[in-house]
Amino acid sequence: MNAIILTVGDELLIGQVVNTNAAWLGEQLGLAGMTVARMETVGDDVAAIRRALERGLDEAEVVVVTGGLGPTHDDVTMRAVADGLGREVVLRPELLAEVEAKLAARGRPMRPAHRVFAEVPEGFEALPNPRGMAPGLWGARDDGRLVVVMPGVPHEMEAICTQHVLPRLRARAGDAVVLHRTLLTAGEGEAALAERLGDLSDVLTDGVTLAFLPGIGGVRLRLTVRGADRAAAQEALDRHAARLRRDLGALVFGEDDDTLEGVVGAMLAERGLTLAVAESCTGGAVAARITSVPGASRYFVGGVVAYGNAVKARQLGVEEAVLREQGAVSEPVARQMAAGARTALGADLAVSTTGIAGPTGGTPEKPVGLVWLGYADAAGTHAVRLQLTTDRAVNVGLAATAALNLVRRQLLRGARR
């Protein structure tokens, strides 16, 4: 079955709210065995919503709509859907009683505007909303093409969709099987990964696709297999994923919901090793990612944000002569920062960051985006040079990812206490 996702709201068009609903629905509908043909966003305008709905129903078997079901003047989605299908909007007494009960439970009075939550286009079924007031709506055009409408509030939409919409769509999709697996990589860009994988004609057969999804956390490789037989699709997914893993080797750090910081933490815990960080240009971003993982206290001892040179010297033991002669953004400073953090905090391993995050402060010799990473363990120290972008936030994110990946690669090589 083909589906079109229609999200409604002026706030989405002007960028005031990030359209997470479309991304979530795209993934969930795919997992339910459906093919999302298109996503469209329109403003809070009856005519625009109606035109988009009519286009969608002419192109696909189901249109999933979110947003515009509230009690205020700009919530016009239900009226647009009713107009587009030539239906009357009717008040359902049983829904009105539910609205009154929900408001009473919250200690809120029933207001005239709340009646909209009990109104439904003729012929539509109301889908219970366990997290809010506006019900979802399930109906069809006269030719049988489905229309599903849900609130725009993400946690309400997700609850209605998970409990009531997706099970019905799976049943309608029948034997269609869509399986995904995402391989997570760090250390190389998408062009380098594609070159390393080479000819993919043995992978990209009928029903199999591979997408390269670059981001600050690395490049994700999403493998999708479509078919009619689940066992055959699963076998193909496993086989192709194994082929990609074999060709990419240590560049792959995990799959699906794994995170780089989670993988590094698990490796440290498994080996009984502790880690410290010394950060300058990342300003604590590496430590924040490490401690975002529950149980990080098992292996993370702490960090020093040494933004000023005096802190680098006093707290981390970086030689003042090196700072003066080489500058804070240099290989020897990165090495000494890592060694100093390891000693000062009593850790087995340490990683450091020092660089020019930007957008100002660079020179021809040390341009914006220059970052040095330092690493220290019982075997000694070494450093890695990066040349990143001119965007400050991007540089901080990329440097934090690279620092975590440096620790991961050292652990794979056999880091020492």
C-alpha cells in the first residue's frame, strides 16, 4: 500500500516547530509494510488542506494527516477534511460525555470551544486519545481510499497511531514485509564509505535499497528489504548487513539505536577500564555525551574543561613553554592535556580536545576548524589532527564524535591501563 503523509500547521512552515511527526510516521508506516510515496506540509488554511488531501487521495491508498484538531480558530483540519469529502460534521453525544469527563478529572470547566473535540465528519470513526482531548479520525473517501487524521501534538499522535492506526494498516498491508537495519559508522565520510564498499550490484537487487545518511554523529547506512515472505526478507537483510560490515570493518560501531557513547561505555566496562577527558574547544560536550549513558559512573571518572591556558597549565600540567611556543591548538598540547587528565583524575585512559571552533580566531597557519585530539594510556600518548568546518556548533559536535571514536579505536587495538 502507498501512503502520503500530510502535516498541517503554519508553525511548521515558518520553522518555529520542527516537524518530528513526519519523520516518526515515515518510519512507522514503513515498518508496517507501507510505502510512503510523499510527505507534504501545508498551513492552517482550509483550501490548502483540502487541495493537499485531494491530491493525496488521487495518488495513494491512504493519506495520514496530523495537526489542526484543536479548539482554536486556526485549527481547521477537520472542517477541511469534511469539506473535501463532501461530509457534514456531526456532534457525537458519547464523545461529548468523554470530553466532559476528561475535563472534570482535570478540574477544568467545560467551555463552548471544547465541543469541537466531540465533532466528527459523517462516516468517520473516532479513535480514542489516551493522552489528550482530540480523538483521532478514521474514515474513507467514497472510492474506499483511507483518510486518517490525528492531533499534531507528538505524544498524542504517537499514542493514537501506535494503539489504533498501525495495527489496522498492518492488517490491510497483508503479506507485505518491510525490514530495516541501520549500520552506524564513524571516522569516514559518505564518499569514502561508498568507495570502500565498491560495486553494490549484489546488494541492490529487487526489493533492496541502501541509503547513506550523514550527520554529526557519523554516517548511517540504512538497509531496507521489501518482500512478501518475512523469513526470506530477514535472511536477505542479515546477509547484506554482514557483507557491509565485512567491507567496512572497524568503521562500523553499532546498529539501529546504538550510540557511539554507549558503545564506548560498554567497551570500557567490559575491559574494566576508566576514562577521563580534558576539553578545550568542545567545552564539556564529550563529557556530556559520555554521562548521557545510564551507568556511566562505572567507567567515567570525570573531566576538566580547560578553556584558558592557565587552566591547562595548572590543572593539567601542560608546559607553559609549549603553550607559548606551539600555541594551545597544537599536537604537544593535545598530548599533554590527555596525559595530565589521566594523571590528575586517576584514570586508565584519557582523551583531550583543543582547537579553533570558530567562526573567528583562525589564522592562515591555524584556520578555523583546526582541532587536535590527544589520547593517553599506560603505553604513552599520541595525537590526531582534524580539519573541520567554519561552523562553531558543527565543529563542536564533530570533534566530540571524533574524540569518542578515537577512544573506541584504541580500545579495539588493546588500550592499556
